[in-house]
Amino acid sequence: MKGTVAGRTLAIACLLYAFSLILIDIAPFFIGLYVDHLGLTLSQAGLVQTVDQAGGVLGAVAGFFLMPRANWRTVIVAASIVAAVGNAFTAAADGFLVLCAIRFVAGFAVVLITTVTACVLAQAVVPVRAYGAGLALGMTLSAVAIWLLEGLRSHFGDAAALGSGALWLGLGAVLALLLPRSLNGPSEPVLPEEVPRMKGGGRNAGRIALVGLLLFGVSVNVIYAFIERIGLSNGLDQRAVANAMAFGYIFSAGGSLIPTLFGESGRHLRWIAITTMVFLASLLGIYGAHSTLLFTIAFAIYASAWCMGLAFYMSMTAENDPGHRYTRMIYIVNVAAQSVGPAIGTLVLTRASLSAVFLVTPLPALVAAFLVSTTRTARVAVPAHGAS
């Protein structure tokens, strides 16, 4: 890819990446709908989200093996169609088991889109800026998605709201057709002896960054699945929570652009430390937010920290991964975190109150920050024989 074609490809990939993020961003409202529309308990609804993201883990694994062997455009188009159909069928689900099966398939397809488009963005000159732009766009569109979901719920009922994800993914399928037919990654994984030597003593930096990404993602997702219910327990009504989260997403787009505006290759450790502190502060804010304004501010800070953490951990992984193996694993660990996080939160809820979830949430993020602080990031050295 060169020039205009490369720019267009990155722009479309950024949009598709953002569309795929919408489904996880509106997940708390889906959980509320599962409770209100289907009569599930909060623990059952959390389990549905865990099953959804378990399907996503399988989608990310499929992407890991498909990308070196299949045309990326074909994979994105096919996954977008399956995801749109799966989300449309969610509106017709009439029981716990049927809902779990549908959401498993939908989760598989959505995360397959995210995995491939994330690898396209990793090919940008400065990956952290591409990731930051995609995450910021995802935050902004998620606000629109929340208002759309609430509008459909109030005018057409809960079932229409549950099927709203199909609109975004259907549009994504159309956009995917505009990607270059030749869009591909390496035809085969890079062999160890072909991997360029690294300088700076950070041979394990990519691997450690990937583990850090997993732990940070678990922290974020322990509480996220229950954000809507936390707002309600803080005394806000349904409409206030929806507006608070929608405006929070819009305001968080500014924070999400921090990696795009200030991110530099090889300068991740300082920003990861800052992000961790901002994340911990946001948890205190959410816990004590008993008004719409405070909840909006706290959620905006939380969402900003989420996007900043993802961008910096993903970029640190990509920049220290000349063989592209860990980069292709990014969304395996991201979606594993999105599955494990709600499962931990659900386990806590079966034994304690919703407030107890706040005690568990910070721990993995603190461990992640400690792990990456023990290594120095490395930059890929130019092979001695030169590069073509």
C-alpha cells in the first residue's frame, strides 16, 4: 500500500475498528435489557456477557491463525455480515440458552473484525496514534449508539434496542467492501531466525506488554459490565444513566486522543503509570457519584483511562514485536479480559454486594503497571545487512 491507498485503508480500518468497539461499549445497557426484557437475574445477565466475550476469544484466536493465510478484506467482510445477522437475531431471543448461543456467535464475529482491523492499524508509522484515533472515534460513536438504543427502546420496545447493534455492523459490512482487494499481512509467521535483533535490552518487552494489556483489561472490565446498574444504585434513573454515559463517552474522546497527540514510539512506561493513576481516581469518582453531573465526569475519566491504557499497551506490544506474533494476539488477550472481567464481577456479586466489586477492580491494573515497569522497551534494530 502506498500514498492515498494506504491513507484510505487506514481511515476505513479506523472506522471499522470503532464500529466493532461499540458493541462492548454499550454492553452494560444490553445487560440491563437482558434483566428487564427477558427476566434474567443480574448474575445470569453477567454470564451472558461472559459467554459473548468467550465467543470473542475464539474469534480472536481464529484471527490469529487466519491472518497469515487468508485475505484480510474477505475476513472483515464475512465477519461483518455474520456479526450484523447475529445482532439482529438477538432481538428475537426468548430465553437464556438461546440468548447465550446467539451472543456467542455474534461475539465471535465482532472480535474477528476488531482483531484484523487492529492489525491494520498496527502498520501505521506510529501505531499508538492510529490506535488512539480509533479508540477516540469508538467513544464518540458509542455515545450516538447509546442514544439510538434508548430511542429505539422508548419508541419500539426492548427487542428493537437489543437489535440495534446490527445497524452499525451492517454499515461496517458495506464499508469493508471499500478496502483494497489485496489487503493482507505476511503470508506466513516470521521464523525466529528471521526476526531482526533488538537493541536496548528489552527482548521481553513485547511479551510483558501483552501480559500487562491482559491484566489492565481485566481491571477495566470487572466493573464495566455493571456500570449501568451502579448508576441506578447511586440513585440515578434510567435516562440519567444513559445520558451520563453518552456524554461521558463524548468527553472521553478528548482523553482518548492523548495517545494520538502525545504518543511517541518507545515512550510508553511514563504514560502507562499516568494512565493507571487516572484509572484508580475514576473508580473513586464512580463509587461516590450520586448526581448525573458527577457520574458523567467520573465515567468520562474512566473511559479516557480505558482507551489510553489500551492504546499504550497495544502500541508497546506492536513496537516490540518484529515477528508480528504478539501483535496478532492483542485481541485474544483483550477479549479474554472482557470475558474474565465480568466473570470476576459476577463471582463477587454472588458472595457480596455491588460495592465489593470496587475492591477487586484495581488489583490487576496495579500488577500490570508493576510488570511493565520492570522492563525497558526496545526498538527494532536495522539488520546488519541493511533493509530493502
